[in-house]
Amino acid sequence: MKKGLIFAVAMLFAAFQLGAQKVGYINTEKILAVIPEYKSAQTELEKLGNQYQQKIESEYSKIESLYQSYQQQKATLSAQARQQRENDIISREQTVKELQKSYFGQDGIMQKKSQELMDPIKERVDAAVKKIAENGNFMIIFDLSLMQGVAYARPGDDLSSLVIKALGY
């Protein structure tokens, strides 16, 4: 009986403690949409990505032309000349794939440029969220833009506007 009473009191105390904790959420996409630096960084990245993509497509187009020319002349070429042309085409394809990887790969130019432009913005947002969490005594702040399957989020718990205000927008 005594153990049951102690357990009930402990559970009641835990329930009050949990009830005192605050939980909120933000939507990073909504926050970033109002930051002019983010929009300009996106535009710059898109422009750079398009330039690199056009260069890659141009190189593949040249390879396609070489291949078509090879196909037309294949019957008249010696075995050694055919092998040399095939090796040239394969080599060019590999070079373009390496170029594409250097532009768009995991450690590519686009990834590095994205980090260079976006990381300072994200750090400012994170700092604002942390400040709001500490000042508002929030136990947890979720980011709805990262979460899938959120069926409902009470509008009163959305802290996005506070973050936007803390950032000065």
C-alpha cells in the first residue's frame, strides 16, 4: 500500500513537471522565405547550377556528335582506328562524368558554394531559435519543415513569427 502511494505521488509529480514544460514548433521554410539573403543565395546557386549544367550538356552533345560520326564511318575504319575512336569516346564520357561529379557531387563545387552561402543564414536562424527557446523556457522546438506526417499543429504553438522578428524581419 505504501509503495503504491509513493508511486502515485511520484507519477502525479512527474505529470505536473511535464505539464510545466513548453513545446513549440517552427517552419524553417516559412522563416527562410522572408530573409532576403536567403533568396539571393538561392538565386545565385540556381544561376551557377544552370551554368554548370549547360556545360555538362554541351560536353555530352559533343560526345553524341562524335558517336554519330563514328557510327557512320565505322564500316570504313580499320579495326585499330575503330578501337581508337571507341576509346576516345569512352574517355571523353568518363571525363564529363568526373566533371559532373566535381560540380554536383557530394564534395563538389555546388555543395561547397551552398554551404558558403547558406550556413551563415542557417546559423543566424538557429541562434534565434535557441534564444527564443531559452527565453521562453521551451523544452523542445520542432521544425515542421523537416518532419513528415505531422497531422496537426496548433497555430498558437508556431514560433516562426517570433524567430522572424528576432532576426529583424
